[in-house]
Amino acid sequence: MLGGDADGNLGDRAILQATCRQIQELAPEAAVAVVSGDGARASRDYGARAIAPGPRGFLSLCAAAARSDLVLIGGGGLFQDDDSLVKMPYWALRVALMRLFCRRVVGYALGVGPLRAGISRLAARLAFACMEQVTVRDPEALEVAQPLTGKRVGLVPDPALLLPPADPEAARDLLRRHGVPLDGRPLVGVALRRWFPAKPRIVPNKIAHRLPWRRERPPEPEAEALTAGLARALDALVREHGAFVLFLPTYTYAHEGDDRVCEAVAARMTAPAGARAMLRLDDAALYKAVAGELAVLLGGRMHPTILAAAMGTPVVGLAYNPKFMGFFELLGAADRVLDVGRFVREDRAEELSALLDGALRERSGPPRERIETLTAPIRSLNRALFGELAR
């Protein structure tokens, strides 16, 4: 399985954990290999063997592909060029390499788009040509991917929807230990990411953040505006609903720093310090259980939103990428997502406050029937792919 950064990103970890669990249920004898620098986690959480990332693991990766009956590419937002123009060519070469060693390569609930550059679309064509089957996770991705391949692209929602949550009492115990009130006050979860305007760049942010001149730059004005607007919107919820704000960052590695963004917003809030807290969780199942205790989640990242929605928690999105629109469309909640660029440029803090206020008043998240409708295609694809391995 080749996917995103499961070592650092809780969302990618949720995909991997849910998918490996499905493999274990449908093909108990199957052996799974994943790219990870954390062998202990790979064994404990995924029941998989870890292949070292980067050049250190190159030969092991090729050997694993040669032994494999199936290579999965995804899920997650792999096929896009909003971070770097080298990302899509990089993934195309990885997919082509896998196809050299393994007959069956499948695109698994891929996040696709934006692909604004011609070189990105050309690379995507190559990657899709190497796949036996292509599936994407939302209508926006389908619209981008289908013109780039002659194969019929399937729509299969994000596999993280299938991740079983931890025991609810474990989540409540965790919240109590961190001073989060469970006294009926509405808990507002907040999962943010740094300001990330879409613009052409060559060097991926994961590498660029290490460059001295990048580290020494002052904060971008847009980042300051984002922080101030979010603080105003959250202060309004504390003031009008007596809400408690719980920051729940999911990608805390240095090049992303979701926790630093949360800290900056908390510092700008005027509400009492006792009306907010932050939890840094690295267990996706426990995160999902915590999300089930929330009155609403404001999601500036995709997977916190997915995990909360799967628990029936109302969600409001702050979208930096078309994938948000696609997922909220699948949820039937397209009116509960704001584009982060417009939020900053047009100072739409009041509109965000109104969306959160409406979610709190309605207290109605996605109905169970909607979630079951979304998970049905995932289960069907898994039966076809992994059940076949068991025969």
C-alpha cells in the first residue's frame, strides 16, 4: 500500500488503519506491506510490515511489489499540484515503478485535483494508464480524473469512514483528564491547518520549510487575517452559547504545524482561557471517538471532518481544496462549507459564526442512513479486491 504520510498525518493514518482492518477481515491470511518509518506502529495498528520511506527503502519497496498480488495506491489526496509542481510527476513515477514489478495496481479512493499545470495532468495520465482500476473519493475528483483516462473511473468515498471508533468511555475519560467539561456545555471541536494559498511552486513545502530564508520570513498577512477571523468566530460561540472550544490538530509535524495554528488562534481569542483547550492525539480511533462527543466540528482539514461526520457530529468546513466541496456534497451539506481564501480576503468571520451557530442550534449531523450509503461502495470495492485475495 502506497499512500500519504501516515507517520505524521492522523488523517492518512485513519485511512491506512481502516483499510488494513478490512483486509484482515476479508483476507485473514494476506500479508500487508506499507511505507512507514515507524515499524512498531505499522505492526501494532495496521498488522503490516513497514518499508522504510525514501531512498533507504527503495530496494525493499521494489522487492515487496514484486512479491505482491496487489498494489494499492491511496487513498488520500495524492494526485494534486497545490503543494508543488513535482508532486504529480513524483507519484506518476512511483505508480509506474510499481507496475513494472506487479501486474495489478489499483487506484484506491484517490483524492484527485486540483491539477492546474499541464505537466501534472500528463503525469496523471501516465499513472492512470498503469492502473488496472481507478477509483476516486468524491465528485470533484471524478470530474478531474475522468478526462485523463479511457477507463471508467469509479466513485468510492474515503475509506476512513469505515474506521471503528475507540470506546466512548475512553474518549470521555480522556476529555475529563484534560479539563474538558462534560456538563452539557456545547463542545466545539476545531481542526485547522496553516494558511496555504494555491500558487505554483516547485519545491514541496515539506522540504521548503527547512530552508533558512523560509524559516526567517515574517508571517504572511493572509495567515494573520485567518487567525484573527477564526478567533472572532469562536469568541462569538463562547459568548452566545457558553461553548467550550477544543482544538484538535491532526498534522503536527514541523512543515505543517497544525498545533501552532491552533495556538495562534487561541492566543487571539478574547474568551477566558478556561473556555478552551487543545488535545494532540495520534490515535485515529480515539480521535474519532472524541469527535463523537462534540456538538459541532469546524474542519480546516479533511479527515477530522470525515471522522466527525461518520460519528453523526455536525460539521462545518473551511475549504482549502476542492475535495472539501466534494465531500460535503456527498454528505448533502454543501451549504456548510466556506472557501478559506474567500474567508480571508472578504472577512467572512460573521458568516462562519452563523454556520457554526446554525449547526449548534440544529444539533443535527449527517443521518446514519447517509453514512451507510457512503460506506456501501467502499465495502463493495473491498470485497472485490480483498475477497479475491482470500480465494
